[in-house]
Amino acid sequence: MDLELLLLGLRGMAVPEPVSVWPLAPIWWVCLLLLMASMLVGLLKKRPQKNPYLALGLSELNTIRKAWRQHQSNAMACAQLSSLLRRLALAHYPRARVAALIGPAWLAFLDNSGRTQAFSQGIGRALICAPYEAAPEVNLAPLFKLTRGWIKAIGTPQ
């Protein structure tokens, strides 16, 4: 047999069709679904807060409370609470409206903005004098509660 005759009798090699990108294999569908679910969970978890400084204020309030429990310094705790309230008010309200307030006017502002009367007519009066006394006789538990309520009140629409 002649080699040329043998070569002429051969057929061409069967080449498979190219692999398609679509439709995807089942494992890719699972990966896509997991990716979309994780993105959705991430978006739902990471809702931006309207006022992130209010969350920081609540966190600082807890820090002040813990420090007060350890050191039991009423004067220092009152001074820190007063400073915290002032800083949050300056961050939330126009500076011209808040910065110059002192004494009863400051307490009246806290009452109006916090929708309460406990600053000017209750335990909140301690914020005026207690920071400057050596050992003030103040029950700080209600003052911490009042401060927390004020922070939450300014964070909610009226």
C-alpha cells in the first residue's frame, strides 16, 4: 500500500465546539446567589445614621458613667456631663443659638430641646453648680438618665 493512498483515506479530526460562557455551570449560579445575598446583608446592616455624633455621645456617656463608678467623683462627672451636653448641642444646633447660653438660659435650652422640664426644675440644675463644688451632694443616676434621654430626644424628630 502506498502511503499517499492511506493519507487520502483519512478523514479530518473531529474538533469539539468551543466551550460557551453561557449558560453558566450550576456552581457559578450558587456563587452569584451567595455574592448577591452577602451584598444585600451588607447594605442592610450598614444603614447610615442621621446623626452619628449622637451615637458617639451615648458611647461617651457610658464611658463617663463607668469612670464615675470607679472614682465616685461627683464634681468631675457633672463637669464631664455638662461638657458632653454642650458639645452635642453645638454639633446639633446652630452655634449662634447655643454657644453663648449659660446658667438658667442654658437649662431652659436643654429643657426645650429635650422636651422635658427636668433640667431647669429637677436634677439637671446640678449641671450649673456641681462641677465647681469640691464634693457636691448629687445623686448622679437620674442625671445620667436625663442626659441619655436628652441625647435620644434631639436625635428623634419632633
